[in-house]
Amino acid sequence: MRLRVEFTTEPFDLDEAPTHAVVAREVIQAAGLDAVDVGPFGNTAEGGADEVLTAVDSLLRQALASGATRVSLQVNVIEGETP
């Protein structure tokens, strides 16, 4: 099964990316996922279920430890893929 994860971390800072946002992006970029897209207001990545779920676990733990007060995320099965 392939999954797509979309996430944002808060609090926002429009002047400079907060540490928690940088850490979350680094976790996703280092996870070996496909179609990684990072941006100022949201981030997405795709990959196999095990890889995405492992990355989400690390993302949550490290972003919260780095000062995030909220992490919003959505995980979807990619269309055409069977669970």
C-alpha cells in the first residue's frame, strides 16, 4: 500500500522558519520517501506504508521535542492503491 502524508507544524512564523518546522522537514526529506514537496504552509510526501508511518512517528516526536505546539497531518491511501 502507498500512502501520502500532508503536514504542517505550529506555531507559524512568517519571518523565519521555526526550529520545529525545519526539523519536521528534515525528517521527511531524510526518510527516503517519494514526491517530497516542502513549502511554507504545508508539506507532502508519498511512499510505502511502512516508510510513511515510520516517518510520521519520527516527525511527531522530533517536531514536538523541538517546540511545536501543534502538528496537523493527514494520511491518505493513494488512489488506485489497495489497502
